[in-house]
Amino acid sequence: MVRKLIPIFLLFVIYAFRAPGGGEPWKAPRSADALVDPLANDPKAVAKGKKIFESLCWNCHGMGGSGDGPNASVLTVKPADLGSSTVQAQSNGALYWKITHGRGEMASYEQVISREQRWAVAHYIRTFGPAKPK
């Protein structure tokens, strides 16, 4: 009897821990693009975001934001490469929304860090993208 239940249990475990959304790309709702960024004109936003990133986010995303942090190898879904064109094409509102709500193994930080701190992390994520010409 137990041997017959093992395959069923294994299927349950695989199903329960599969990638959220069946591996579909993670998209914030369109309403996130309309969120007003309170740090848009704050020259210290990136520095604030860096401190938070280096204490909370680097374990999965890596210090360089490539998704290669020390915890990345044990996750079901590889953390995003924050410098990728896919991430960098998102609005600050979309990044803020994802940091706020999380999905699957990406934790929600709504109860962990303040609203301003989540916006600051979104600003810091921009530093992983290609340098803008001056």
C-alpha cells in the first residue's frame, strides 16, 4: 500500500513546488506602471536602495544583480538577472510592485521594509542596466 502511494506523493510534491504560473513570465499589472514614484527626484534614492539590496536581496540576486547569489542554486526558479533588458524595460512602478507583492520564492517585502525603501530598491535596480550616455 505504501509503495503505491509514493508515486502519488512525489507527483504532489512536484506539482506543489513547480514554477509559479507554469513558468510564465512574471508581469506586474498595468496599473503598476501608473504608480507615482515618490523618489523620482531624490538624488539619494540609489544609495538608499543599495544599502537595502546589500542586506536583503543579494543572497538570491547576487551582488552584481545577475541572479547568481549564494541562495540561487537552491531555488526552483532562478532569480532574475536585474541587468537584463527584460527587467530594465519595466517601469519603476512595476519593479516596486514586484518587490511589494513577491511571487513564489520571491518574498513579499511589503511588511519587511517601508514603502520608501521599496521604491529605493527599484531605483538601485536601475544601476544594473546599461550605462546611459551623458
